[in-house]
Amino acid sequence: MRKNGLVIAIDGTAGTGKSSVGKAVAQKLGYGFLSTGELYRALAYKVFEKQIVPEDGTAVLALAKELSFTFVRQPDAVLKMYVDGEYLGTKLHLEEVGNVASKVSTHKEARAVLTEKMREAGKDGGIIMEGRDIGTVVFPDADVKIYMSASAEERANRRVKQLREAGENPDYNHILSLIKERDYRDSHRAASPLKPAEGAIIVDTSLLNLEQVISLVLEKISHYGA
């Protein structure tokens, strides 16, 4: 075991509850939790701020190399991320930043730079990392690898419910179409396509509520000495 405990990788399709489950499990174990998509959003924010063309792989790579990340564990287990000493907070979730993030994340060289920064953050263990390629690329030697899935239809239902609770009136068929498009894009991209890691524990959340998934994941992890 590493100095601070296990490295636990949680991968899977969008809308399966990876962040909610990862955060809850990390709290139970006294571990830190990192949603690695935040690093891509941080790079995207800087690209957007500096008015760099997202398709310019050379410029994006240079910027990725310059970025400095520090992480501070919070009471809720989340590793609060500072980028060049600044906490970006809600700026990372601006619509424009999300659009840029989907473009910069396709640059293989920039992904490799961020992957190294993720490895540095998790090298001593005691961490749960959530993303798309943690068990396959970032930490292929993770102590525990979990792959969460759910049917596209169930994930669309969850998203519709979430949006309705926020006061919106979403179209189910449109949401379902977007989810299927994202699944295809994630699983067919050239750089780090989404797929279960070798030896990953597959958790299908389609028929389970959040508490049931958390209990199931904790039970699986207990076999590894956490």
C-alpha cells in the first residue's frame, strides 16, 4: 500500500453518478476525492482567458506545461484545486469553458501533460480519482478500478429530473440524443477512449439508487484492505 492508502480509480460514462459516489466513498474512507475533469476545465478556462484558439495544439500544449496545480483536502473529501495559486471555483463551469474543454481535451500531448499532473496528485494514495481514463491511462496500476455504467435511457431520465427540479422544461428525446452522442464521442476518440480498464469492477447503476451504489462500491473496496 502507498503512504496514504489506496489509489481508487472510478471511470464510466457521463451521468452515472461517479462524482457523487466517489465523494461519498472518499468521505467514508477518510480519503481525498478528485474529479479530473476539473483539470481539463482549468486548462480550458486559461485558454479562453488568454484568447488562444482551442484547436491550436501547440499553443494549448505550451499553456498546459505552464499551469501549476495545488490541491487542499476539504471536510467533504473534495480536493480543492488552485491553478497558479488561484481558486477558480464557478468560473470552471461557465458554458463557454465547457465548450472549450471538449476541444482542448482532444489534444493528445496536452492530455499527457495533465495526466502527469494527476499522477503527481495521487502518487501517495489515499485518493479516489474520477474521470474517463483513470484506470486505463492515468493510474493503470490503481489498487482498485471501478467502471460505472447505466443505460442511456436511465441517464436521460435522471438528467431530465435534475433539470426539472432546477425549474427547466427539458425535452427527454433531445437529452437522450445528446447522451448517446457524448458516449460515442468518448468511446471513439483517438486519445484515451472511454472503456473499462483491465480488471475493473463493473457497477451498473441503472436499477440502483445512490445509497445502494455507495454501499456496493464500499463493499467491493473492502476486499482490497481499505
